[in-house]
Amino acid sequence: MPLSKIQDIGNQVVPNLGPRNVIINGAMNVAQRGTSATGLGGSDGYFTCDRWATFFNSSGRLTSTQDSSAPSGFAKSLKLDCTTEDTSVADGEYFFLAQRIEGQNLQAFAKGTSDAKPFAVSFYVKGNASATYVAELFDSDNSRQISKTFTVGTDWARVELSFPADTTGAFNHDNGRSLDLNIWLHAGSDYTDGTLNSSAWASSTNANRAVGGSSFFDSTDRTFFLTGVQIEPI
């Protein structure tokens, strides 16, 4: 079999089956820092499941855990549980869950070229009640972004989002941060007063990034579960 058709995974050599998921630990199986962290919200950081960071500017607080609730085919999920509500939302507030992806792992998207590929983003979610949140792809190399809303219910459901190709602004081919997947769970008017930028990549304007989302911090009953995250070129 020619080398172009094989892929080395650990100690195994297997056929190259095409585009691969660029998300690491999307199934939330690895939590080397610990399986639970309480009182989160005062500072940004990586607290439970590997590669998943939380970014805050809010008086709301939460507990983050690696949870055993998961849809069929998965064993773990990341659970967020609101412990202190924040119902008086100031203009500059935000809370989002994010994974930052290295540019060297993104070259198959051919972003910034005439051969640019669309992005297929999918994941499984559930919560304690119906809610709407925002998934954003943010190109940190070129300060470009695009966002789409998705809904959460009380049962596990798969979300499938298609983001268009972007022929402007290539990803750097190195081990630096190039693309962020941001799951916006709370945002003030600085991030919601515009029009959601959902149809095409554009230079980042904060007011257009998280329009239409619910607030995770609206009640201490609020929960959010996430697993099975994938981003692949189409």
C-alpha cells in the first residue's frame, strides 16, 4: 500500500480513511487535572477534561465535572452545573467553553486559498431545560470568525453545523493557536447587540459573535453537558 494511503497511529499502521477530526479529547475521556472542580468563574483556565478551557467575565459560578452521563457510543461527558446565578448581565460579560487548535493540524481545510474546504462541526448536548447557545469558529491568526446557534433539550441530541469555506486568511503551519471552537453560554450586550455573523466568515466584530444565546447563569438549576465533539473538513 502506498504511503499516501496509510496512517501511523501509535504502534499501528492503518489505512488512511480520509479527513480526520481535529478536536482532541472530544469524547471527554481524559481528565488528568481532576474529574471535578468547584467555584469556577473567577479566572480562566483548564480545570477538568483535557484541552477544554473555560473563559469568564461574570459573577456567575459553576462546578465542572467529567460525568458518566453520555449518549450511546460514548462513556463520558463534560458537565457544567451553575451554582451561583448572574441575572443582572453587564455589557462586557461573557462565559464560553473553548478548545484551541494548532495550525499544523488544520492544513486540510486549505483556509485562505481557492481550494478552501467547509467545516463540519458536530457534538452531543443536553441540559436541564430548553436553551439556545452559540458555537463560534474563531480564526486567531487573522481575527476572523463565524457563529451559529444551536438548541439544547433535556435528552441527549446530536448537533450538526456546517460552516462555509473561507478563502481569506490562511492558518499558520506551526504549533501555535490558530482556530478556536468557542461554545458561548453567557454574553452581555457587547457580544450580542449586533447581527449574528452566521453566513460567511468576516473580520471579527464583538457585537456579532454571540447574538441569540441564552444565559447559562440564569438559574442555579442550569446544567450543560457536552461530548462527541468533532470538526472535520467537508
